[in-house]
Amino acid sequence: MDGGEVLEVFIQATNAAIHGRVYINSVWTADFYTVDGTPETVMGGASLTATTVTQPNGTFVFLAYVASNSFLTVQSRGTLNVTQYNTFSSPVNVMQGDGESETGLGAVGIEGAPKIYFGTGQKILELSGSAVTATNWTQVDVTSL
């Protein structure tokens, strides 16, 4: 690596917002930042996941979480020449959950597209978008595959 952004961690704080911290240029940034669009909109104790997705127009941090309206929600931001780490895209609702069951999430970037694995109860769904900014997501039940 060239010392650029290589690692980012996300946590949920007591105000339910998602906070992040970046490892860049061989050191951790001094403080955590609040991800735009998440204060008071994330379910307490919500599942969250993040990954990087490399697309033709750059590399993006991709964040997925369960919002307080029970929707699986995604946001993203680029990694090149970033000075405001909290500046994520507006939240996009992908699919609505039941708001009650415990949910497991995992995200990966495969061939330039984000995929989210959403586990609830005895079911595992794979949700895929064409890009980190996708508003339409394909859903496939992969429970028995």
C-alpha cells in the first residue's frame, strides 16, 4: 500500500448514530466521526457491516445497517482525496425487515458491485446492486444453495 486509507472501523454510539475511525498514512485519525445521515435514524443495537467496493470511477466504502424504520439501509463514500470522512451518500432503503428479529449482515464487493448477505431467522438473502449508488437491488434467497 502507498500509506493511503487502508482500514476503517464502525461502531454504534449511545445516541444510535454510527461512528467511524480511519487508519490512513500509517496512523489512526485522532477522533471518531459521525456518519452523515445516521444520527437518530439507526435502530439501537442494530446490525451493521461495511466493505470496500472498487468500481471504474474509484474505490468506495460501502456501509449497510438496519435503520430505526426497520429498513436495511446503505450509504457509501469515495476513498480518494477524502478530507471529510463523515460525508457519506444519502441513506438508501434496500428492503424492509420486521423490525423485531435479530439480523445478521455481511457485505462484500465482488466484481465492482456490492453484495449484502442478510440473515434473519432461518433465512439468508443475498441482495446485490449494480453499484454502490444503486437504488434497485436484486434479492435471492440463498438459504438452501
